[in-house]
Amino acid sequence: MEFSLVRVDSRLVHGQIIETWLPFLKATRIIVVNDEVAGNFFRETVIRMAVPRDVEVLIYGVEEFGRSDAARQVKNEMAIVLFSGVNDVVRSWAAGFRFGKLNIGNLYSENWVLQCSTSVCLADEDIAHVHFLIDAGVTVELRSVPSDRVVDLRNLLGSRPD
């Protein structure tokens, strides 16, 4: 599987994903990686109902996904992988999921210290996780929808504090 988009979006599946990212990327699969959704029949059902029938939906817990074959890019399909927070991305990375680019589209933290855009506010923990991913060689970008200008988070955050 080639991952068309690995994205942090606190809302997971919603209009921006369905109406802009799916057609733009011509993705045939959405993978939701979230412990709360994976353990909740109602939330899984709502997500599956929101996605067009011709798009496959897979739902995993965070570590489960990191260890899964789906995280190893086994099939030749275009997929969108959705996480609700940067912490979950790092947890999945620690379990074995590897990727080259992370898109942060919508993220809000009650304890935010840096507002990166109208839809992205990062807490200290988020910033530390982003630095970890950048240090691991991942390109981290801010972009809500495909038509937005790409903002490289490395440039926005500057160098890592010691």
C-alpha cells in the first residue's frame, strides 16, 4: 500500500477528508488509527457511514496499527492514514509504522503554546513529538486542504531547544 497521506486531524473523518482529500488523492482506503474509535462500535459505525461505499475503511488501535501488515505498505492501493494527535503518530512509529511525510491539518490542544494556523495549535508535548519526527527524517507539513499553501513545520518551529 502506498500511503497517499498520513495526517493528524483531531476530527478524524469529516468533510475536508471526504470532499477534498479523497478525490484529490484518488485514495481507495482510509485507515483510522485511534484507540477510542477502535474500541467503540458506535464511533466505528458512524465513521464507516460517512465514507463513500467505494472506499474501504480500516480501523486500528495505535500500537496495533504500528505492528500490522497494513502499516508495512503491503498492498498496491492509495490510502489515507488518519491520527487524532501527534502523540499517537509517535506511538505508532515506536511500534513500527514508518512514513516519510506527515500532514497536520487540524489539531487543537487546551494547553497550546504555539498557534501555527487557524486550525493548528500545538502544546509543548506536540512540539516535542514533531521535533522527534523531524529528527527521524519525516517531513512535517501544515495544510488543511489540498489547495492550501504547504507550510513546512521545521521552518515554523526553528531549531530544537536543548
